[in-house]
Amino acid sequence: MRAEQIVRAIADAAERWRDADFPPRVRTTRAIVGRTGYTEPVVEYALDALFGSIDRESLEGTITSELGCLDALDGFVARRGRPDVFFRPVDGVTIVSSDTTIGVAIPAFVFALCAKAGVAVKDRDDALVEAFAATLAQELPELRNHMSVASWDGVSGDAAWFARAGAVVAYGRNETLAAIRARLAPEARFIPFGHRTSVGYVARETLALRATAVDCARGLATDALLFDGEGCLSIHAAFVERRGALDPPAFAALVADAFDEVAIEFPAGYAQPDAAAAAYLRGARFRSAQGAGRVFGGALAPHAIVLEPDRADSPPLLRRILALYDVDGPDEALAFVRRHALALEAVGGCGAERPDVVNFAVAAGAARVARLGTLQRPPLAGEHGGVGRILPFVRPIYRE
């Protein structure tokens, strides 16, 4: 198979999955709702975002950006100032799907196939990867012998899958990732994605006009509420600059209104906050009654915004709860992130950010800077987690 054939098959399969009435997607949607507890609109959003990002242009553009050209996967190609190169696959790829983020294993799966590697995926009970693999096999039957999908059986139960892999991609808790790493061959590549979080930054320029502040608040609410706040791209904390036309309490009120609106479109998968969230909110309300901070929302819906929580505490990494911190500038936000050793996946802003705000995102260790409201739709061409898309699955051979 030529790489171009594989890319075309993947793009065509993804196009079929963009249809909400495609029978395999309908069945899988129900299964994902049952496994995760997310409501159907949230799952539909996730599948639209996932398969909407997988097209021929994105696949070819990403591969060309990382390897120089698509043909380098099929044979030796010339490089300016360097020897000719041919990118061959690593000796087998194993991918462990995430237990929370819907479909996050599929980009790694398709790029490993583009590299012409044999791919084994440890799927979750909803069998999303298995269903998509079946569609791929219909598009290009030759791929059938290059992919294997089975349910996740735990680190111990799947030890053989890890021992023989040339590269392993895994999503999960740090303890799980450490257990997987211990079972790999010494020369195997390990691409771990541990639990991370994302934050927002609202510059005072955004607060100059009420219309832009309202748009920003809605974007913040969308990224905080989708997937019940359980993904690495979910916003759990946001920094709001002082000395804007709207002060932080006024902006927090806009965010509370936006939470109520977005919660109608993407309702929670549960009726009441869990025990940890309920305890946090009780403490926040008690603190507010003493004149420190304020709490918005949460009375009739399982979400809340806490303005100025105790900065000695880490942000509440809890479902559908957002902490807002007022700051003088990015340096104050960076000090907070470093004090609490927050592992950041993304920083969300409200448009063309000032250079000092971008520098904050870079210094804080984020892998992505994007507009609030778009964090939960990452582009296929982006380096998720700061890792290349196809590079982990190839080994270069150069010819002098």
C-alpha cells in the first residue's frame, strides 16, 4: 500500500462517521453515553469534532510538515542539505485508549496506520475504535491485517501487548502509565499522556466592550462544561485582569449567565454535584459569607463559579466548577501556576492575545494556545500534548 491510499481510506472513513445517522455511529453513540454518563449532545459534539478534523488535507499536511513529504513513507526521497531519507514504521504500535476523553486514541491510531505500522489498540467498553476500524477495513481491505482492537484488560492482563511493541501510546493516570512503562522493552518508545488541565486568561482589553466580554464568557463556559470538566482541555481556572471596563465580579456574573445558557445545550450527565464538589462549594460559600470571595450559580444546576477562592489551595479540578482569579497581569498568573505545579495542556484566551499573555502560556508549559470556546475541538494537525503526530511511529533510514 502506498501512503496516499491509506490517507484516502482514512479520510473517506471519517467522512462516513461525520454523518450523525451513520448506523455504526448511532450504535456507538449510545454505547459511549452508557459508558461515560455524558449526555447525548455532549457525545455528538465530541464525535463531530473528532471526525470533522480528520480529512485528507489535514492528514497530508501534517505528515508533510513532520516528514518533508508523503512519498517519504513509500521510498527514498531527496532532502535539501541532507542525505536521502525513507521513513519506515517502528515494529508495532500499541495504543491504550483514554477512559474519559472520547476518541482521543483515534488520531494516534490513524497516523500509526499512515506510517504503515501494525497497530494494536486497547479499546474501552464502548468500542469506538473497533467500530471505526471496521469502517476503515471496508474502505481499504488491505488494512485489516495491520490493525487489531481488543478491550482494555488492565496493565497486568495486557502485559504481552506492551512487551512486544516498538512504540506504546497510553492515556491515563500517572500510576497506570508507570506500570505500563515498566513492562516495555528497553528500546521501545513510550508516548505517555497523563492527566493535565487547562486554564483561561481574560485580558482587560476583552472587557472594554460588553459584547466581547459576553462572547468570552460563553467560550469560557463551553470549555468548562463540555465533558463535565473531565478532559485535559477542560477549563478549571481562569485569570481575569483588573482595571478593565468590567471588573472581575461583573465578568464573573456574565460567566454565571453563560454557564446557565451553555448548560441547556450541553447538560450535565448527573443531577447533583458529587461529594467532593459539594464539600468544596460549602467551603466556598462559608468563606464568601465571611467576606472573602463570591460564589455564582450552583443552586439549581450542578455547576458553579467561584470568584477569588483561597489562593493557598490548588484550583478545584472538579466537575463543572470554575475558579476565577483576578490578577494584575500574566506574571501573577504564572506565579500561581508554578506555585501549584499545574500541568497545563492549553491556555485559552479571547482573541488576539498580547505578547505578554502568549509568553505566559509558553512559560507555564502549555502545549497549545487557542481561543476560548474552541479548546474542546483541537485540530488534527496540532501536536497534542506537545508530541508529533506521525514522528513517534517512524524510524528514518538515510542513504548517502
